[in-house]
Amino acid sequence: MFKVRYQKVIYTRVIDFELAGSLPASIMSFPTHDISAQFDFAKEEEKVIAFWREIDAFRTSLKLSEGRPEFSFYDGPPFATGLPHYGHLLAGTIKDIVTRHAHSSGFYVSRRFGWDTHGLPVEHEIDKRLGITGKEDVLKMGIDKYNEECRKIVMRYASDWRQTVERMGRWIDFDNDYKTLNLTFMESVWWAFSEIYKKGMVYRGLRVMPYSTACTTPLSNFEAGQAYRDVNDPAITVAFPLVDDPKTSLLAWTTTPWTLPANLALCVHPDYIYIKIHDQERDQNFILHENLLKTLYKDPKKAKFKKIGQFQGIDLEGWRYVPAFEYFTEQYEDKAFRVVVDTYVTDADGTGIVQQAPAFGEDDHRIAIASGVLRDDEMPPCPIDDRGIFTKEVSDFAGLHVKAADSGIQKMLKAKGRLIVQSTINHSYPHCWRSGTPLIYRAIPSWFIRVQPIVDQLVTLNEGTRWVPQSVGDNRFGNWLANARDWNVSRNRYWGNPIPIWASEDYEEIVCVGSVAELERLSGVTGITDLHRDKIDHITIPSQQGKGQLKRVEEVFDCWFESGSMPYAQQHYPFENKDLFERTHPADFVSEGIDQTRGWFYTLLVLSTHLFGVAPWKNLIVTGLVLAADGKKMSKSLKNYPDPNLIIDKYGADATRYWSLESLSDFWLIKHCRMFLVNSPIVRGDNLRFREEGVREVISRVLLPWLNSFRFFIGHVSLLKKVTGIDFVYNPHAAVSNNVMDRWILARCQSLIKLVREEMAAYRLYTIIPRLLDLIDELTNWYIRFNRKRLKGEDGKEDTVMALNTLFETLFTLCRTMSSYTPFLTENLYQSLRKYIPEDPTEGDTRSVHFLGFPEVKEEYFDADIERQVQRMQAVIDLTRYIREKNNISLKVPLKELLVFHPDEQFLDDVKSLQRYIASELNVRDVIFTSDESLSGVRYRAVADWAVLGRKLRKDLGRVKNALPNVSSDAVREYVSTGKISVDGIELVAGDLTVQRYLELPSSTEGQFATHTDNDVVVRLDIQVHPDLQAEWLARELTNRVQKLRKKAGLQATDDVHVFYRFEEGEGSELLAALGQHTELIRKTVGNLPVDVRERKPDSKLIIEEEQEIADVKFSLSLVEF
């Protein structure tokens, strides 16, 4: 059957391979599964990869789905200058799951990998390698040679990326990738910028921006927020004597002494109260905020000073002071070095007086212009070069980096008597996300895209998209959007996409170019094939206003502008693929880490809003960041995490994928339930800690039980063939079974299919993981456990085939629903399962489980009643198992009585219908079901979630907490029916308390009964061991085996046979004793007592013989003609 079906598959796919342009010389047969061999998950995955390569699985799946509706997916481009880490693997897993599921759900899903190839990550590598420290070094080397060095390394680890991504099971197109350095991509970026420019949304401005002295370029505000670190900085208080009262000084506090040489003003809050004191030890007068004396004195109460005056902040405005340094006094003496006012000053720390260096502080610059210290077009004193080195303007510190100059500046201040307090502070400070060096803030001319005018539109468009978790989109991202500032898109660098602006020297004539063709037309230069600086900086455009030749501005684009342009730039829109882009924009789905809320997600939205007026995505999944096991950032130098490739090679990609998803489910659920978990410590962190043992546990807890269930099926199919000669064939339309457990597991399969469809449509992967795990548990620990004898054939071959069909259906359902999550194991198992599937020409190419459609719900298998009944049975069994375990009573020991209490008769009817399973699994002789509280001794008590209730009761919480344990059972029972209760005079209503049922056992029954409850059903188990019950149970088990053997032999009730047993030497004493004690019971049931096989006559005719096992004792039973 397998060979015939395989030949048909090859035949039906020939046309498709011809259409694809490549007919394989041979089709690989997947290795046969050996159920007795050790299963190395990682090694087995390598077999699957070889199989996928052989059948060109990814491209074949795309070919098979051509003509379907399109599912659009955007993949954020990483840099290939570094190796993939766990964060990439995590995001890649999410992307692969969603896109695989979309494919199996009937969509055509193009998946194209992309690369970020420009910007600081590349340049910083070259600067370190070549010892480049600034612009002069680059110009001396030549921009062309510098860019060539950058070009050489941009794809350094591309092959490593491809290998790791493929090894993780992710299907994505690397051969048709996009790169931001490609001419087509760069030209589309130019188009996007020119369109925004035409709308008047681009301007050149002088702004104080975050600046990396290591990379010699400004950064955007969202880049500056990506790498805060705790550092120790100077915290000094400096005296600024008043011009009109030299013995009185204004005290200003600063953590950046290096900015003092460029100081132009002191700022106070107009509404604060400032006091003038006389410091008796220093014999000086100081002015500072009335509540910040602690900055000046360790213990203000013991300090020797006297208050001699008081002022409101506004009264200080205009007061002139003597600057700490005189480098710029001559230039600014007429309008600077005076007190200004602004409400940005705080009284949280310092002195309430802030020194102002407009070149190095955004607020400083704003206030200086507002106060008339500077004109809005005037460059403030900025005595540093691009590397953060002081220039000759500051002669005493020329040649020093600003941070290195801090100590020298303090020494000079001390020598001048101006350093009043000298200390340090540990605080969080922004660092360059690429070089890891501290950022400074610096006034610099930059090109901006206006964002503030479209803030309301950004917020509205974002609100129309789905975020998972939604709270991240509403809060973290939504708040960021609401406070968004104009975006600095220019970088003073070399290896990047040049900003396409040509301007006159006075910037009064500006031309923004939107395409290669336009540049060629305006400049007269033809044959342009590369847009990098070294290829176009020499090109000029004749002025239309008589200003000579317009030259291109020096800046290049922020690489975030490029990655944010990928939706259209990867398609070379609008120059090509216009219909394709417009058909697939916005994307149905995007996903990245939570750090991209201020990165890629933000730039995507800003650009799409400016260009198209729509959000660029419909659905977005955000993941937490992955940290090392110790909670710290993963660091190569610290070696605090294992190499991802070693983990994959050791445990396999499926285990790594599943662990990632399970860990993420916690993150998503926490974010989803943030309102209810505000006091949980884990809520305060967004990140995941990588645990190698967590990956290992996935194998033992999830994958291995699943594999064992599959192997159990394969083994019993072989047993069916061996015993009956029947070749099992899966019947996808089998009639509904009469067996309760068959109907239950099939109903559970349909519920899973329905849930996965619904939750994947809502992108709630976090609700699916637990349910998938549930079905594996239900299959292994419930269905197979309860049906082992049926599957072995004890109830006849028809019933065996039906049970095997049910088991196959469940395994097949797991393979198809889990194929997006664990693509390797599902493929491996499917390759063995598919030979039992009858050929269906309408199915098309079925060589891979990933070619199959997502399973449809089989409505005829749905049975909500059965699901409810078994769920309730499971509760009873789990509670009773717990009692046995707690009292160290093995399940092999028969017990006398189990009482099940529940007030709802429907509940009792449900579990009564499954009484035989309960009695058999728990090994109890009698099961009593009751709703009579007095008979069972059921009591009621109430408990509370004090954190939740406390928010309601506030000061009355203590009274309720003390009185609740004393509330009577009757009062709590009344609360159940009425929803009202008074606790120490405090009225509570339904929902305030949780009611628990329990059994209160009399002291006289101690040692006889034990109870347990899940706050719904209550069970009471007689835990006394009765030896006579053990013998009776063994006798009944032996009788049961004889009866089943008679049935298997096809005997009628009237057919008399001899029954013989055979035990191994020294075995079976308990069974033989039970046989002697319960002779009448056995004889009455089976007609004849089983006897030792040694008494069998040599010439007697054997009807059937089979090995049995009771209470871990193996023996054989045989039936012989009478």
C-alpha cells in the first residue's frame, strides 16, 4: 500500500515540479521509525532537514499555495555583522508559527529575509579595526576606501544566520533576500523622504540631541533610550557670586562639571521659595531652595548657619552673577550670566538652581532662546570637536575628552574657592547602543521629520491595530506616541544612504531628489548605479536662482529610517511591484521584541502615516527580552549564557521553540492580566530568563510523552497484524464510537482544533500552549492508560481497530495542530503515520505534514456532555490519587469505599456514568455518590484575596481578617445562595469571598478516613487496608481475564472448557491464595476453577493461550477443550 501510494504522489506532483522548473532525479524516502531505538531529538531533526532539502519543502509549499488569498508579513531586518542570539531565535519562532499557520489555513504567505547593512553597527566595527577616531581620519583615508571596508563586512555572518535559522525550523526565503545597501532599496528610501519633504514635513534645525562621541554622530531620542546604565558621576555644588553682592553666591548643583566652561545662565523655578543663609564656618552667604539644605549640609539641624533672607524664584530673575570660567565672557557678557526662570526646575534634589549650558542641554537651549540669551538661529558656545574633545577655546582643558576633564575642572573650581560640595552620585545614564560609551547632549544642525503635527493621527491609527499583549500597545507604545517629538533622521557618518538634499551654501535654495532618474535629469550625470556617498557626493545640480552649483548635504540617513521603509523599499516601490505592494499593505502581521516599541515599530508607523495615512500592520505580537539565567543581559565577555547552537544541537530546535513559547506565555499572560497582578514581582519586569534546564524539561514533560504515545500506537498496530493478520488502515470518517473514552478524546481533539483556529485568528498564542500540553497529557495519562487492554485486543478485533483508529485520529490531530509549533517532531511522526492513511487523489501533495491544510472540525465528534463528564471524573480521580499518595497507599492496594459529595445532582450523574472507570483506576470496591451534606459531614468556609479585598475595605480589612475564620459553616452556605454576608458588621457581597467545601471528620474516625477537595467536589476515602479485599480483588481480576479470553476465543456461555495457568517458579502465591479463598465466586462466574497447566492431559486440544499480568505478576492462561 505504501509503495503504491508513494508512486501516485510522485506522479501527481510531476507537473508542479515542471512548473517550478526543476524535476528532482529521485524522491527521498524518509527513514523508517524504529520504535525500539533510542530517539535523539536533535539528531532526528537533522534527518527532517535533509528530507525538507530533498523535496525543496519550503518552495514547494509556496508553489502549492499559489492563487490563494495573500497573507502579508513584514520581517524586520537584522544586522549580519553579529551572530543570532536567543532574542532573534525567540522572535523568529513566533514569526514562523504565525506564517506556517497562515499557510496551513489557506493563504499564500511570502516570507522574505532582509538585512540591515548601513549605519553605526557596521561603521563602529571598522573604526575599531582601523583605529579611526574622527572625521579627519576618514577623510584622510578617503570615504570611498572607508565605505569599501564597510561593504566587506556587512554580510560577514550571513551564512551563520542562514544555518541557525534553518536549524530552528524557520521557513523563510534567503535566496531572494533584500538588503538596505541595494540600489533598488536605497532609491525607494529616497522616494519616501522626498514625498515627506513635499508635504513640508522635513526641516533643518539646530537642536540639542543625544550624541555619541565614540561614533561621532547624533542619535535620535528613541535610540538614546535603548541603553541606560547605572554609573557613578560627580555631583558637585558650585558657587556663583552675585555681581552686585560678591559675598553672596547662588549655589547650583550639577552632575556634568564638563559643561561649566560653556555656562551662560542659572535657572530657578518662578514659584519656589529660596532662602539666603550665612554659613558661619565659611563666612559666606548662599542662596538655595528652602527645602534643599541637605545638599549643602549632611545634617542641616546641626549645621552652623543663619537664615538672613527669603525670595520667591521670580524675584531672582535677571540677577547677574560671576561665571565659573571666563572663556566666553567677552562674547556673551552683555546678555548672558544672569538668572532665568522656568518651571522645569525641580525640588527633588540639588539646590533648586540649575546651571545652564545651552550647547549641552535640550531644556538649557530652549530656555536660553526664550530668555533672550541666544537667538533661535545662533549657535551657542560649544567648545568640543566631533569626538567630544575640548578645543582651544577652553585652553586649560584643550585635548581632553569631556568626561576625562571632569576631575581637572573640579580641581580648578576648588582652587578658585567655588567648589562648595564635592561628592558622587550613582544614577541611570544613557549610553550609545552601539559603542557602549556614555552619551552627551550636544547642539548640532540636523535634518528632522516633523512628528508632533501627526501625533493624534499616530495614536488613532495605532488604536485601530491589534497588539498582543494589547497593554503594551495601549500603554508603553501609546504613551510613547502621545509624547513623540520630531525625529532627527540625519547622521554625520559615511556608510549609509545619503540624504538626497542638494542645497546652496546659505541653504536658501534646496532641492530634494526622489529617484535616480530625477538626479540624472537635474545634474546631467548619467549611468548612476550606486547611491552611496563616495559615488554621488561629487555630483552637483545647477542652481535655478543664480547661486552657482547646489551640493549634496553631508549627512546620511539614520538606519532606522531605512528599516522603517522596508515595506515598500524591499519591493522597489513605486518604481516596481506597485500592485503587489498596494495589495499587501498594511501587513497582516509583524513581530519583534519589546525594545522595538521605540525602534522599528515606531519608525514603521511614523513613515506609513506620513506616506499612506494608514498603520503599517494589522496585527502585532511583541515579545519580552531574553536575559541570562542570572537576570543580567547576555554577555559574550561574561560568558553567562550557553551558545544557542550548542543548545539546539543538544536538545533540538523543537524543545527550544516550545520553551520559548511557554516562557513567553507567562510574559503575555502577565501583560494581559496586568490589572489583576499589579502586586506580583514578575509584573515589574518585561524580560525572560534563559534556563537550559527549562529546555531539557520540555523533552521529558512534553515531547517524550508524545513520542511514547506514538510508539505505543505503532507497537499495537504491529500486534494487531501479528495476532489477527489485519493491516490497520485509518478511517477518517469512522462512525462515532460507543466507547466513552473514544468519544471523549475525539471530542477533545475537536475542541483543540476549534480553539487553535479561534485563538490563532486573534494571535493569542499564549492560550494555545497550555491546551496543546493538555491534549498530550490527556492522551498519555488518560486515554491510553484507560484503554491499554482494549488496544491490546482483549475486547475483540473490531473494538481494537476502533480504539486504534481513535488513537491515530488523536495523534494525527496533534501532528496537524502542532505542526507550526514543533515542525520537526510533527514531520517525523507524520512520515510514519501517513502510510496508514488511504490514498485520496483530491488531497494533492501530501509528502510533508506542512503541505497539509489545518484540520477541519468534525462536528459529529463534538460532545460537550462527554467532555464535561470526563473532566469531572478526572477531578474525582486526581483528588483521590492525592489522598493515596499522601497516605503512602499504592494503587495496587484495594480499598473499601470512596464517597463523592457534590450539591449538584447533574455533577453526580456525570460521574456516576463513569463509575466503573473510577472504581477500576482508584482500585476501590464501592463508590458512593451523595449530595446529602449531613450524611457526608460537608462543611463550608470562606477565604479571601486580601490584596483585592483590601482595596475595597481599606481600614475595615483588619476586622474582616480577624473575624472570617470564626464565621459559621451555615452562614457561609447561606452566602452561597444569597450572595450576602455580614462579617463583624461589615457587609460583603458575591465576589468578595471565595467559598470552599470541606469534610470535617469526627476524631473517632481518625486513621479510617481521609478527605480532599478542589473547592468544588469533595471526596472521602476509607484508607484502612483490608487483606480480604486484596484477595477478593485478585480473584475478580483473574475471573475477568478468563472471561475475556473466552470471548476472544469465540466461545459461547454454554461452551465448557478447562482453564489452566502457568506461573514462573516462585511466582503467583497471592493469586493462588485468592483462588483458594474465593473458589465459589470463580466457579460461579467461569464454570471451572483454573488449575496448574502441569495437570493438563497431553492429548488435550488447545483452544487459546495468552500471557496475562495482574498486580505486576506475569503468567499464562490457556483454554482447552472439555
